[in-house]
Amino acid sequence: MPTALVAELKAYACEVQAGPWLFAGKDRRQPIHAATVQKAAKRAYQRAGLPRMTPHTLRHCYATHLLEAGIDTRMIQALLGHHRVRTTSIYTHVTLRGLRQVVSPLEVLPNVTPRPQNPPAD
């Protein structure tokens, strides 16, 4: 997590006197409900004039950007909290940009002069 974000979250936790949940529900004994987060996201993207997006969309984008940055799938699995790498692979689809950046192992072999081909026998 970015250092600046950690500082902001710590300040928020002090301000709201966070208990066991940094983002608590109305009764403060339970975490914030998923529907509440989804509604807040909807209001935010509508106010910003952005296309429809959900918290899940942000999670998917996060995983995709990590993959495009060359982060190993197992690392992404740990960051997303998945128990199985198969679950992570659903998020991390192969992108065309990523495919273009793949260097074939054959490209890094030492330059070898190709052998002349024998002409076909008659």
C-alpha cells in the first residue's frame, strides 16, 4: 500500500476512533456492508461522469495493471488474498500489450550463422 495512503488511513482511524473495523457499519460492531460500498461507488462514478464501475471492477483493473507491469501471478494472488492461483488467473487475462512485450527465448540466443540449405535433389 502506498505510504501516503497508509498515513491517510491512520489519520482517518484516529479521527473516527476506529474500533475493530476501520470502515464500520452503522452499529460500529460489524464491518461496512458490501451494498453500502457499492452504493457509494455508484454515486461517485455518476458524479464524475464516468461509465458504470463497481468495487469489483476496480479490483479487476488493479490485478490487470499489476500483470501488465510484470508482477508474478503468485504475487498478485497474495495481494488479492486468493487461496488458489486459479482464482487469480480469472482476473488476470492476457492483454495484447503484454503479449507484444514477450521476448522469445530464441531471440536471445547467440548469433549463429544459419547453415545453408541443400538444394533439393532431382
